[in-house]
Amino acid sequence: MITPCPAITPEDVAVPWTLPPRPSRRSLLAGAAGAAGAALLAGCSDGPSPDGDPAIPLERRMREAAVRESGRLLERYDATAAAHPALAGRLAPLRAAVAAHAAALSPTPAGSPSASRSASPPPSGATGAAAPAPSAEPVPPKAEDALTALADAERSLSESRTIDLAGAPGELARMLASVAACGAVHAYLLTSTPGAKS
């Protein structure tokens, strides 16, 4: 025999309505970091990229992008040395290291004309400074500010390469990690005391 259900009145199901709890700042940040990580991993696949030719292998595209970034940094060094000739001697070894990074990252063989062009030292005049190169940002008029701007460019590129190495093939990932660490050292040297060895 089936027993009937007891009658339910509106008072039996009435639950006082309260606002749902707000997520904490920590949980929002963790969620944003997770979403950013997922987007980063999704963007580092071997599949076609919206801005890259799918016929070109991932490693080659990454190397070409890294060489372009190093080229822009070399332009910043050249423009800074041209605007502040007194800094040219201090900047020369750091600029040479950036040129060596560009040559090492190049997808073309080290002896080819395009690779040697990137790694060549800046043309020197009587002061040893490079001729002004086109740059996205003007060089600050004060030498100290110019060094800080150059350090910021080094630091930014170092951080970008640290992110890129997560999706890079093995050997390129090791190279990007090494170049990123060197860029962080350059940023430190550019903002350390003028008497520091570079």
C-alpha cells in the first residue's frame, strides 16, 4: 500500500534569502593566474598561430621573434650611446652580449650574412658611439634616466623570454633561459653604481 506524501506548506520550504558569499581576493587572483596559465599553454602549441605561417615550424618562428626582439634592444643600446657618448664605453660590453645573443638565437647559420649583420659591433665615430638608430621610444635627456630606460627594456625582454621558454623546444628553451638570465644581469648592471664592472 502506498502512503500519501505529507502536505507541504509554503512555510516548510521558505528559506531566508541571503547574498551569496563574495569570492576572496586570493581566490580571484588564483583564478586569473590559472586562466592566464591555460592561455599561455594553449598559445604555445605546435598548431597554426594567427600571426604565424603554419608551414613554418614553431622553433623557427620563436627564434625569428627572439632575433627581432634582440634587434630592437640593440637599437636601444645604439640610440642611448649616440645620445650619451659618455656612456658608450659602459654600454659596449652589454651591447656586444646582446648582439651575441641575437646571433646565437638566429635560425640561420652563424656564418651567414644576416647573422653576422646582427652581431656586428656598432659603427664608431671619434667618440666610439653608434650612429643614432630608429627607436620606438626617445632616449631620455639625462644619462641616469637613459640607463634606467635601457635597464627597463632589458628587464622586460628578460621577463618575456622567461615566459616564452615554457613553450619552446628543449634546446631553444635552455638558450632562452640563459639569455633571459643574462638580460636580468644587464638590467642590474645598468642601474648599479657607475663604478661597477660591467
